[in-house]
Amino acid sequence: MTATRREFLRYATGAGVGTALGGLAGLGLTLAPARAKAQALRIKDSKTVPSICPFCSVGCATLIHVKDGEIINIEGDPRSPHNEGTLCPKGAAIYQLHRNPNRPTKVLHRKPGARDWEVVELGWAMDRVAELIKKTRDETFVERMPDGKLVNMTTSIFALGGATLDNEFNHVAQKFCRGLGIVAIENQARI
Ligand code: SF4
């Protein structure tokens, strides 16, 4: 079937059609064979490892394709009873956790009032973070409420975890934060 450019745009962006692929389906076109072929070529001769998306508690099942020791593709596992091979946009981007040329690989610091970022040593940055946490906690620590109730907390530090942190890290991070008296603890996956 042929379609004019106008028809293509109407179907790809029209109300009730969520995606460009949906629009193509509306025209009676399907990219499934081409997509399947391209995917088959990409993962040809790769080893498939089952895994789980780390981003949220839905825990969608994934298949990781590995070739020559490198991850070359990650997709939903069609055998999974709850995600049935699908992944949400976050999950569909898991590959970029492993391969992403845009990811900064050096520690950057911008001094107060400065316009530019400077590359600094990780050790220096860790010391600086520890120094600021201690200073903030010392300055804001609340031992008791006005009515005398013991609270031992600081409300001036907020801890935000990333969705790719694993259980073990989160366990230690919770203990660390609560040990400091931090009560505002959240995770990026819930925001
Ligand atoms: S982030 Fe998306 S793909 Fe990952 S487990 Fe949650 S719903 Fe599934």
C-alpha cells in the first residue's frame, strides 16, 4: 500500500494514535518483519542471559544479549507473565546504563559563584561531600522537639537514591542516612 506524506503524518500524529508505529499500522503497513530481521541480525551469534529491569518494583523480565563479552542488546523477555516482552520507556533504555558515550566519567565540581565546571579527583570530592554533610548536620541537628520529645534528626539533608541501586547498597545507605538522623529519604523511581 502507498501513502501520501500527508496521510502518513495524519496517521502518525492523529488523535487516538499513540505512536508513529501505530500510525503506520493505521495505514495497513507493518514494520514487524523488517524490525525482526534487523534485530535478528544484530543479536546473531550472541549469548542470551535472562535478567530483570532494575528501575522499579514491577521487576520486568529482560533478555540481555552478549557478544564477545560485551552487551549488545537488552529487550523484554516474552516468557514473562507480567511484562510479556514489553518494557516501559525507562526499561527500554536499560542498554544505555551499560553503553552510553554521553555519560560523564570524571567528577565535576563547580565552585560557589563560578560559571564553569572543573574536573576534580574523586578522593577530593568524597572528602568535600563528607565535610559538608558533617557541617550541615552539626548546624541543624534537632535533638528534641519543643515538647521534649526525643527525635535526633536533621531536616536539612535530603537523600535521593537512584533506581539502579541494588538492594545491598540501599540497605547500607538507609542505615547510614538514618544513623545521621536524615528523615527525608526518597528514591528516583518513585518520583
Ligand atoms: S521501570 Fe518499566 S520496564 Fe523497568 S521494571 Fe518498572 S515498569 Fe518494568
